[in-house]
Amino acid sequence: FLGKIEEAIPESTVRYHRLRKSSRDIPIINELGGEDKAEIALSQMFALLEMQANGENGALFTNGSNIFYIRDGSGMLWAVCCSWGGDGWDVYAHSVEYPYVWFGDCHVFSRNS
């Protein structure tokens, strides 16, 4: 996401869902209503990280994975995962085309529509 510039977005609500069973990204995205509803802005994810900068209770799951679907500067959709590491947030990303399987009990974030 280096070099990505996001336009200001209108105020919106982000919601999360608990993943009830293990799944790959494409079925999760489809269940959320497609890419348009699953995708959130990188700035929205970082705002949530800032609100729980020290691992406080909040929307982000501090005892597991938090999954966000975010586009890079070229338009490719990525699954971005944030996990609390005890002394800060670990963040990594992979293409939604990669056949990674998320374990059940993750938080999956999407637009509130």
C-alpha cells in the first residue's frame, strides 16, 4: 500500500462479523454482498487501530485475527489482517486470489449498508 493516496471519504460506519467457520476470502466476500460492500478504506482500518493502540477493548479482536478487504493503489483487492501481538498490532496482507483459509472466530470488517 506504499504510495496509495486515498480521497476523503464521507463519514460511514464500519461493522464487523464473527467468522463462524473456516473459509477463504472469495466466499467471505460473497457472503458480505460482494466486493463493494466488503471493501473498506485503508484509513478506516488505521482509525480502528489508533482507537485500540495499546490493545484496549473495542471493535478489534485482540485475541485473534481481524480481516479487512482493502484495494491498493492499482485497484487490486487485498485481505489485510491485523492481530494483537502483545506489544502492538501485527499487520500483513495477501491477495484475495491467494487460497488462504481463515480459521473460524475471526472478525471480518465491512461497510455498514
